[in-house]
Amino acid sequence: MIRILNRPLPKLALLAIVALGGWFGYEAFSSPTPKPQASAHPTVQVPTNLSVQAGLGKAAYDANCAQCHGVNAAGSDKGPPFIHPIYNPGHHGDAAFFYAVREGVQRHHWNFGDMPAQPQVSDEMVALIVRYVRELQTANGITTQEHRM
């Protein structure tokens, strides 16, 4: 029999402690990254002093990404916002954008479905788009955060 404070622990209490510990363990390890809420689109502060590269990236973004990811990366009913902490450079680095454009990605943070590859977007355009998104993020307080699982 298990004893706590020199008293026997009833079997039902022991069972409850074990079950509660198992539940906490499941919660801690089953969902390492909180799922972002997709219901609200952020209000995006657009900097008035975009770099030349980011300005070109905005044009490429508007032509290739805005239909799903929204005007100024604020998201839409078809795709998530990039102006969200989950897309900070520490969690989704620049290479993640290149990969998504080249290969497509399976849905993993949002419930919008899979993103198909975008073969019409060149690597040079992706680099400009990433520059635009990063400057928007910076203007909206999204900075690099260490990714922890």
C-alpha cells in the first residue's frame, strides 16, 4: 500500500492521481505547438518606408499570395495570416517559405487545408516576398522567437 504522510492512500485517490498525471502528460506532449485561432484577421500596420526589395516583394505577393493569404498578409477565408507570431522567423524561417512555394505544404497550424505548390513563382520572387512579409512582421511587432517543442 502507498502511504502519504504516514497514512494509507485509498485506492480511488491513487487511481485519480495516476489518471490526472496521465492527462497532464498527454496534454503536454500531444500538442507541442498551440493551434492559432483563424477566426480573426489582424489589423496590419503597413510601414511607409518599405525597402526597395520589399516594395517589389509586395507586388509579387499581391499577384501570387494575396488571394489566399489576404491583403498585406492579414489572412482570408482561404489562407492564414503571415502577420501572426506562428510565422516568426524562429518558427518558420525563410526557407519554410521557399519550401512551401516549391513543394506545397500539408495543413499543420490552421484548418484551411493543404497549400499547393506555386510553380509560377520564381526563387527570386519568393526572396522578395519573404522580404516584404518580414518587414510587415517587424512593423507589427513580430520578431524572432526561439522555437520550442
